Amino acid sequence: METVALGFVASLIAGLATGVGALPILLAVKLTERFQGILLGLGGGVMLGATSFSLIVPGIEVAIAQGYTKVTAALILSVGILLGGTLIWLAHENFPHEHFFKGKEGATLQNFERIWLFVIAIALHNFPEGLAVGVGFGSENISSGLALAAGIGLQNMPEGLVVALALRNLRYSINYSLGISFLTGLVEPIGGIVGASLVSLAQPILPWAMAFAAGAMLFVIVDEIIPEINSKNLAQEGTFGVMTGFVAMMFMDTAFG
């Protein structure tokens, strides 16, 4: 229960960072398109670094420590990553949602308020992040879990600002935009509880869970963040952001994980 509680609290704090990042809209801040591209890339880079250094590499090490050969460990991680990506893909295909830049995806519902389509899209994005944090604490490596939670929280802050600005551009009020940013962050502790609980109950599934969370986050990076950067024609700015975020997460995980 202590592990589950830690996973919940850490993923909650990481999730609330989404709303904290949106606070500058209270100051009527204006961000250039280029800077928004950098912020989007920064978030994607942090997620990519977390996927690599906090989930995939430790997952292989855990599998080997459990007695699997290197080949079998690599196979477990490979299958788990594909399963995680497939589940998020199925969710995207079957849940009605709308991205700020890519437009509508998934099933179509009549008379469904557009704002809730945005909320579902962000929730589909945030759940894998919470799952990853929960799995990180479920491994009982507290320092690694803290580094992962810090990285996800860091990634959520610029994401929250970009989301709030996009809502403002759609003529939603400041308070409403800020409230939605905080609300979507509350999806992460749900994922945190799920991840930490599963791993705490059955340690042998830890490498599978880490791979699954990694696959889910990889899908989000490739399917959502990169296309959003490209839709703004800000490939170079986005690339710079991705590299900066990746290096920052690599440093945090190596130095403090």
C-alpha cells in the first residue's frame, strides 16, 4: 500500500504540473509560434528520455535479474512496447476526441460538446504518463520513480501552457482554460494507481509493465507531439526542443535515478 500511495501522490503532483504550467495565461502572456514549437518539442524529448532511461533500460535489467536471458529480456520488452502502443492506438480509434492541431479522431458522436473532445484527447495523452510514474514506483526503486515523476512533471508544464493558449485561441475564457488544464492533469494519478497496484501485486510482471508503459508513451510521442510540431511548420524549433528535453531527462535519470 505504501508503494501504491507513493505512486499516486507522485503522479498527482506530476499531473497538477499541467495546470501550474498554464498559470502564465493569467498574465495574458503571448508566445510566438516558434517558442510554442520549442515547448512542444521539449515535452516530447522529456517523454522520449523517460521512455528510454526510466522504463526500457531498467525493464531489461529487471528481466535479466529475474533470471531471463538477454535475448528473452529483449523479447519481453519488445512485445510489451508493441502491446502498450497498440492499446493506446485502439483507444484513439474508439474514443471520440479532437486534437488542437490534428482535428477530430476516433468514433463520431453527435451533439457532443467540442471542449469535451479536447479533454478526452488530453486524457488519452496523460494516462500513459501516470501509468509510467506508477510503474516506476512499483519497481520499489524510489530514486528512479522520483526522477521519472520529476521528468513527467517538467514535461507537463509547457504542455499545460500550450493547451491553455490553444483554448484561449478558441475563445474560451481564462478561468475555463485554466480549469481544463488542471482537470486534465487529474487523469495521471488514475494511471499512477493502476501502474503501482499491478506491479506491487505481482512483481514478475514488472518488466512487462515497464515495457507496456514505454510503448504507450512512444505512441503518444509519434502520433501526437511530432505531428503537432509539423503542423506548425516548426520542425527545426521542435527538433531543438526534443533534443533539449531528451538530454535533460537523461541527465536527471542518470544523476538522481
